[in-house]
Amino acid sequence: MRTMLKAQLNIETGNLAIADGSIADIFAKVFGRCQPEATYFMVENGLRTVIAIFDLKSPDMIPTLAEPLFQSLGATVNFWPVMSADELQKGLMAQ
């Protein structure tokens, strides 16, 4: 299922991860596991925010993706099922 992951990093923990260089390894670990089709980095409500769109093959992927973000970056993490415009159209036609 196409899924959107949104993580907002704790400011102090993010600062430390940037300063010591570990932030790149953390994102490489997470993105290596989910192989996102797209990733976006931005600031939302004053927090470093990352969004990744990927195929959630099984719900047991959730902890393997979220835990490094929780533990290493103090992030809040959310997952949502999402669809493309074509998938929406297909669903609407099936009614």
C-alpha cells in the first residue's frame, strides 16, 4: 500500500545529529528499508520535517522505520495511506 511517512525532528536532538554527522546514517537506514519513491525535507511549524512516500509491504515495517527516528532523532512519526490521482479515479469508478 502506498504510504506517506511524516517525521518531525526534535530540535535539540536534530542539532546533535547534524553536528556529529549521524543524521545522514539515520535517514540512510530508514530510507534503505522502505525505498521511497519520493522524499521531501521542509520546515513545518518551526520543526525539521521529512516526508517519504513508499510502498508499505507489511505493517511490521512500521516499527523498523519509526524506531530509528524515535530513538535517534526524538521525532514524532505518522503514517498515512495515500493514493495517486489515477488510483483515486479507479476507486471512484468502482462505486
